Amino acid sequence: MKDATNKGNGLVPQGGAPYLEFRDVLFAYGAHTVVENLTLKVERGEFAAILGPNGSGKTTLLKLALGLLTPSRGEVLIIGSPPEKFREWGRVGYVPQRLDSSQADYPATAFEVVAQGLYRGPDPLAFLRLTSNAKVTSALGTVGVADLERKKFSALSVGQRQRVMLARALVREPDLLVLDEPVAGVDIAAEERFYALLRRLNRERGITIILVTHDIGATMSEATTVACINRTLVFHGPAHAITHHELSALYGIPMEVLLHNALHEHR
Amino acid sequence: MDIFTYDFMVRALIGGALVGLLAPAIGLFLVLRRLSLIADSLAHVALMGVAIGLATAAFPPAVALGSTSAAAFSIEQLRIRRILPGDVALAVVLYCSLAIAVVVISLANGFNVDLFSYLFGSVLTISPSDLWLVVGLAIVVAAFVAVFYTELSQTSFDTDLARTTGVRVNLVSLALAVLTGATITLSMRIVGVLLVGALVVIPVMASLRLATGLRATTLLAMAIGVASAVGGIILAYYADIAASGSVVLISIGFLVIASGWSWARNRLSRAG
């Protein structure tokens, strides 16, 4: 029974179903097709970067994976289950690109935001209880912002907020971390530290990471596999195997330009 | 303190304090989700319920409670099923119920005094049975906010994130809308249909300018709500003015002071 989900697939390592699987997925808003013929697998332990230009369907892919959107056709599986039947959300940490409340002066402290990640169902005493928590303090320490615990979340810088959101995901002790453009609007040094932290979490804690980004340079050095998306899967394989040809096809411009920009951005 | 020797004043102060406590507790999550107009829409639905209740000789607050629950449910369904955008659904419900209220009132040839007491509030004429209804609803609303505090916080922070954390967002939103209706109904006698939205929103706005932390903001908003309600009723008694007006004006006073304080604090921190 244990291998029932693995049949017809010689690549699955021991440990069961892939953490994320798309089987011939099509998603459209009305007549506008966002992704089509998308077949993709992310196995346990991978640090997978999902790469693509703006409007290529990357964020849609994540929302499909998390059950926030339903495919028009095809099948999506997260840790072996369709998202609408998936009940182990405690194993998943999600860091969205933007928040509903990001324009407002949302009053929560960094502590309160991270403590939300501890959610395990209704708790009648939550209002009385949540003033300090060792797990929250430790998660804020892991991402290097322990000193911001009592600060108002909405008053923090973009980079600090991203770290707090990562701490909110980590406090759940997830097996799978899903991040949507986590370094958008962050300066280069902070960006490099952020990627290094993700690589450490992947290697040391064995957390599977799915990272959506349009940033080529950094992902090449940190990710283990790269999936390039432009409405459909253009390339999928180890990060080092990607060729100039594929990247050029993906972005529609010569690779030299892209690499130049990537190097320039990371100087 | 001779005012406590009158039963009607004691009832008014208890009712006022409960409303002042709970309207901002619900209001915080409405304001954070940019849904504060739902309070106004449901207040007009409550008015329709009162008009129907008076015309049919039923207990008006009960009809109001039924109407606001049904309307809250409909608004949420229209929004979740994307039949209408949220703000349009609120506007449609507001005008639809107001129009029905006007028609019912004209059919019954007006209710003058009774209707006026719901429109503008009449805290000094709260009967013991009115007060029991207020107490009952207050317990339900308080229990909801306390038990589902985490779910409400998560949903107001980010709905997608709340979903992936395992929160049943649509259910929480629906319950919030229905209990907003209950809060409106229990506040109606104190501040009246026309001003009930103020008590839901203004103490929250004041608190957001002063407090750091969601929990601290919740508690401060409730404190400002109680101070406004109790202060307003006492002022109304001594100055012989309409309590609904004085309650709301005091809460606006808190908002002005809070805004001034936060402005001054920002100036100082920038200068220093």
C-alpha cells in the first residue's frame, strides 16, 4: 500500500508521494488561459525554484498548489492529496508576496503575526494566553529579527516584514515551505542573506522549499532544481543543467543580456 | 450620585456599557477587513425589521435580529459566490431594506414615537425585557469573539494566508457578519439605527491610533467604547440632551484626542 502513489514512476525517492504534483493542469480566467499542459513534480527534500517572466503564471501555480484556486482541468496534489481534501496544513508554511492588510496600519506586533502560525484549530483561551511563547521567539531568532518581537508589524521595513512572515511559516515546523517572490523590494545584501537562510533551512532541517521568483541569478546558485514556466513548463531539471538557450526562450531575449542583468543586480 | 437611584438609569447604564464593550470588539475586525460599511447596511436592515415588527405587532427587536441575520447571510453569499462585489452588495442591501421600511411605514400610516425611538435611540426607556435581550445577545457576541479570536485575527490579516493555515475563512466571515447583525440589534435601543455604525467604527479608529498590538488595540477599543457609552448617558441625563448624540460625540472626542496624540508622537519621533 505504501507504494500505491508511486506506481509508474521510477524517480520517487523513499518517503512516499511527491510534495507537489501537477498533472496536465489547465487554468483559465474566463477566456484567458493562464497556465496549460502543466505537468510538474517537486520531490521531498528539493529546493525548487519556479522561474518565469512577469505574467507567466507563477503565482497562479502557487495558488493552485495551495488550493486557493481550482484548476479548470487536470489534477493538483499537495503531499499526495488534492488541496481541497488536504488536512495537514500544519506541515505547510506559506509566505505570500503581498498581504490583504499590507496597505492598512494593521495593529499586530511581530510576535502576534508569528504566533498566528501556531494555529491548530479553535482555542477559547487564545486571547488570554498569547503574550509570550518560546517557539515564536526562537522562530524570530532563526530569521535574525528577535529584536523586533514587540514592534508593530506594519511599521517594519519590507525586508523585516518578509523575515517575520518567514518566521510565521517556520513556527509551524513545516515539511514544505512555499514562498512567492519573497525578496521583492529588498536590497541586494538582504536578498542574499535571505536566500542563504533558505538554503540552510533546506539542508539542515530537510525542509522542502518551493520558491517562486523572476530573479535568475540568485536562484541558480541556491536552488537544487529549477522549473521554468511560461504558461506551460519550458524547462525542469537540476539548476546547473539549465542552458542559455532555454533561458533565452523563456524570457524571449538573448541570454547574455539576462546574465549581464543578473550579475549587475547582484553586485 | 442620585442617578443610580432610578431603575431606568441603571438599566440604561448596563445596556450602554455592554454595547460600548461589544460594538468595538466586532468593529475592529470589520474595520481591519475594510468592511465597516456593513454595520450601516445592517442597521438599515434592522430598521426594516423594526418597521415590520411594529406593523405586525411582533416584538420589533426579534424581527430586527431575524432580518439582520438573513441579510448578513445574503451579503456574504453574494460576495463569496462573486455574484456582486462586496461594496455593491452592501449598497443594494442598504437601499432595498430602507425602501421596504419606507413602504411598510407608509402602509401603517407612520408609527411616530415608537419608530423614532429606534431611529435615534432611546436608552432611558429600555424596559427590563429589552435589557434581557441586550444581555443575552451580548453574551453570544462576547463568547464568539473570545472563542474565535485567533480565526478573526488571521482572517483580517490575510484571507489566503488564513486558508493555508487551516482557518475556515468563509465560515468565520459568515459568523462575523451574522454577529454584526446581532450587535447592531442590541445597540439599536442605545444609539439608534442612524448612529449605530459610529459606535462600531469610531472607538476602533481611536484605538488604532494609540495602541501597538492587536490584543492591546482590541482592549483599548472596548475601553473607549464603554467610556463613550457610559459618559454619554450620564452627560445626557444631567444636560437633558439625547443620549445617542452625546455617546457618539464623546467617542468622536476620543478619536480627535487620539489623532492629535499620534500626530504629536510622530512629529516628536521624527524630530528626535
